[in-house]
Amino acid sequence: MDVGGLADREYWWRRRGNSRTHSIKLDVVQRFLAGETKADLATDLGLSSVQLLEKWVREYRRDGEDALRPPKPKGRRPRSDSAVLSGEVWELERLRRENDRLRAEVDYLGKLRALENWGP
């Protein structure tokens, strides 16, 4: 399908705005490396300048195809049910240790009181 002189991919590119997929970036870089000019590619794709294309080519040459993939999300991943469960198990174990420590403290204080009252 040809829409307004643009092939399907370029039409999709313009409609999607800033959403540029890995496959499209890779295709554009490969077209550039095959000999198409930056200006022609930028015009076909509706880019306002060739700087974005230059950046993709530079990243591709430096790090290969993976450089064109979107970055991984930052921060922690959301907890899964098993992670929540393991957190609950950890909390239960912590409470058991605290309970054991408090029992030992009560026993110690009871024996200390008995020694204080035992005097001659």
C-alpha cells in the first residue's frame, strides 16, 4: 500500500510519532549502510534532521543491533506472588527469632531476680 507517496512503513512511522521500533531503526540503519543518503532517509521518514539517524548509525557501529533496542525499564521489577510469599516467610522467620530472643531475656531476668533475692 502506498499512502501519499510513502510506503507502508514510512506512513506507519509518521503516524506513530516518537514510537520507533527496533526493527524500523535497524532497517533505516541498514538502508543507510547500503548507500542511501541520510537526507533522503530523513525525508522519507519525516525526521526534521539527520542527527537522529546519525545517532542510530553511531550506536549500531559501536554496539551492534542491540544498541537499537529500547532501554530496559529502570527501577525494581514489581513483586511476583512468589516474591511476596518469600517476603512473608522472611518476616515470619524474623518474628520467630525475635520471640526466641525475648524468651531468653525473660528467663535471664527471672534468674537474675532469683539470685538477687537469694542473698545470705
